[in-house]
Amino acid sequence: MSDSYGKIVKVVGGNEAKRVVIVKRPDGRYAIRPETWFEDCWLAGVAPELGIFADTDLATKEAIAAYPWLRECIST
């Protein structure tokens, strides 16, 4: 899936109400994007991207550090 922010390349984790995705930006870098489920689609937050990373591994590690609730979703 692509949008004006780039292409989603990885869903890090989440639940039925929220998730975090890694997006490949048009410049080739990666960013973290938290999303919330609303009615029938995923919506990016007010600040749609967090950080700029060289690869998906770094972005994933930062997502887990930045969103404590994400650790619980991944460990189950």
C-alpha cells in the first residue's frame, strides 16, 4: 500500500485499535507511522511519521522503544 508518505513495508505490531507501520519514503529512507483504526480503515496520526532511518531494523527498534504499548502487542 502506498500513499503520499510512501509505501508501507512492514507492520510492526498492534491490536484491533492501533498499530505501527514502517514506511519507505520516496527518498528511500524509512519512517515510523502510528495508525489508528477508524470505522473501516487505518488512519495515520496527526504527526504521521516519526524519525528517519536507514533501514527497517533500526525503524522497528525505535518503534518498540517509542511506543510502550507496542511491546505488549508483540510479546503476546
